[in-house]
Amino acid sequence: MKGIFVTGTDTDVGKTVIASGIAGVLRDRGVNVGVFKPMLSGIERDDSKSDTYLLKQLSQTPLTLEEITPFQFEAALAPGIAQQIEETNVTLENILQHWNKIKHSHEFFVVEGAGGISVPLGKGFLVSDVIKSLGLPVLVVARPGLGTINHTFLTVQYAKSQGLNVVGIVINGMSEKQGLAEKTSPRVIEEMCKVKVLGITPRVEEISIHSFKQLVNDTIEIDQFLK
């Protein structure tokens, strides 16, 4: 089983746009693709705007919403914090148990994290610990504006310090009228991180299967991590 783990430099950087778009493009190319997002906060799985719902729609996997996202929490917080409020305790082992049930159902998996790479998912473990346990290479999604160099560099350096393989960076949500920071940051990010920027994607106004797939197909070098 091959795959990619999509993480971000922060929350709301567009991980789901990129992850679901990748899944949709791969499916259109004939790849048997599945999706997995272990935890979801602040929205229900079956809400048409939820990450889980969009991942399922784009991949068209037969996996159920519950199989794609086994754990959901009401509070719009980091899952580890939401669990404290709801007095639950999901462990890394719990996540891996669900993963082991589905990982052989597809030949390629697009897995999406929650927030950034160091977000606490439960007592004593972070998003990075899940990535390490799944053994998947990492695609980092970053913002385009001022500050993204620092956020992206720190994310990539931390990932490398954990022994993770960062295969690329996507700078997502570029505006039509680019400021000086937006124009110069991709080159600097590549130089500092020693990781290729595989795509610079424009801001998406329309949430639809077609727009997400077109975005990824037109702007991201997908073949780089299919290898």
C-alpha cells in the first residue's frame, strides 16, 4: 500500500482542498485510492462541508464516513483538547486499530491530519506520531502570505527531526494580486527547506468536486509523490 499524509503549517491552510483534490485526480487516473482522516473536530462527519464528507466525495471510496473518520468531537478545538472537555480518551493505538482495518482496501491512501503537524491528538501523542506510525511520506500545505517562510521552515525542520520524509510543499490560496511576500516566498522556502514546492494553487471560491480536482490537476506535480 502506498500513500501520502497531508499536513499543514497551521489550521485552515486548505489541507482538505488539496487532499481531496489529490484523491479525486488519482481516481480519475485509474488509481484505486482511499482516504483516511482519523479525527474531526467542530463539525459532524455527515455534514456536506466536513473534511470527511469531501474526502469521500472526491475519492468515491466505498469506505463509510465512520471508517474514514473513526473519531469526531463537538468542540472546534485540537482533538486532544476536545477530548479533555468531552472526557474521552482516544489513544494512538485506537487510531492504528482502525487504520489496520482499512489500509488494505485500496492500493493508495490520501491521509489528512488535523491542523498542523504538532497538534495534540490525545494524551502523549501528536499528529507527527500518527504519521510516523503509518509510515507515509508527508506533503506540507502552507499559506502564501507574509509569515509563511517561518511557518513552513519550522514545520519541515520538525518533520525531518522526527525522521519523516517530506516529499513536497504546496503553497495554497494564492491571490490574483500578489504582494511582494507572495511573489518571493516560494523560492526562499525551497532554498531554506531543501524541499521542492510541488504546486502554487490559487484561492478557491467554489467548493465543488470539479473545482478541487481542476485545481490540483492544473497546479500540482502529483507524479512526484506517486513514485
